[in-house]
Amino acid sequence: MATKQVRIPEIGTVTLYKRRGNRSLRLSIDARGQVRVSLPYWLPYKAGEQFAMSKAIWIAANRPKSHSDHLQHGHAIGKAHRLYFEQKALASKVSAHVAGNEIRVSFPANSASYDHEVQDAAHRASIRALKKEAEVLLPQRLRALAAQTGFTYTSVSVKQLKSRWGSCNSHQEITLNLFLMQLPWHLIDYVLMHELTHTKVMRHGTPFWREMERHVPNAKQLRRQMADYQPMLTPRTQPVA
């Protein structure tokens, strides 16, 4: 599959895809508002560009009304990091790096912060920042809670998990999701205590929840609060305490 990106006034960056099986032009808009045109392999890219231009009114009507789902300048990432976008006239490509508590994303003058490529770079750098925070703070917190409650574990690691906040296997090896850094500390502690309880009672059930509530009396209430969060990147204007 061949691709090309073009910038069209009033639309922004449009990604053109050539697919051998295509017989017609097709236009789509993803969740981030990125416009994509799929075209037959034999058509010139210019045809796809002109097709997008002819659909400018439809694109404006069907695109997300705001960029609220986009990563934005000044967003708080996790407990300590801030995200900054920088448009540089001499930049030839998009770049992102994490230095101290700052995530800086640079992009060329003919791009915008909400362009797909820029957003992808910001997303990857934000994940790196979360992992950096998580690898420092979560093991410390887990160790302190284990000491307070008498639980023991053999190891702890931090990973990006898609659907779970954490896990504990039969060898008492605990894995924690880096996205935990976006939760309030009382919910982080709930997850850590959940995994520590698994070192003693592996399966969920009455014995598990009885043991959990010995150390976390309001576990049911906290469990309901957890339903408001998903293990994914959720930037905010202010860090979560």
C-alpha cells in the first residue's frame, strides 16, 4: 500500500492511500478528525487531493466539532509531566522527546498540532513519560503497602496493558499498568491492594473480597469508582492528585 500526505487549505492534512483492490475513491474521517482518502492504485494522487477538496463542506460537517480528544498544548500527563507543542519553521519532520517533567513535540511550519502524525508522536512520548513515572512511583507505593499489610510478592513490573489495571500470577509476580499514573492516589492504592490480595487468594470470590476488605474497608465503593476510568491515555488540564 502506497501513501502520501498533502495539506489542503481549510481541511488540513489529508492522507492518501493507494490500494490495488480499490475500484473507486473513498473518503473517511477517523476519531481524531484525520481525513483519509483511499483510491485505486492506478489513479494519480492529485485525483485523491481533488476529491477531498470537493468534499470540504461534508468534511466540515462530519468532523469532530472540537479537538477535545486531541492532545493539546499544556495538557497534564500523569502526575508530573506537561505536554508542549512547538511549531518550528526550520523543522523538516515531527519529533518528540521527554526531558525532566516536560514532553516537547516539534513539527514543521506546514503542519498543525492536531495533524495525525503530530498527534501520534505526542501520544508515544506521553506513554514514555507515564512509564517513566510509573516505574519510579508504583514500586515504591507497592512496597510501602505490602509492609503495612503484611503481604509479600516476588517481583513487580510496569507495562502498558490494554484492558487490566494490573495482574498477579501464581508465582506472586505483580504487573502494573502504566496508565495507573492517571488515577487519583486512593484508586491507585485500591489497585495495588487488589493485586497484593491476589498473592494470598488467587481467585475472585467471597474469600478474596473478605481478605481485601480486611485491609480496604471501602473496597466496594472504590470498585464502583474505578468504573469511571479506562486504561488509556487521558490527558487533563491539571494533574490528578
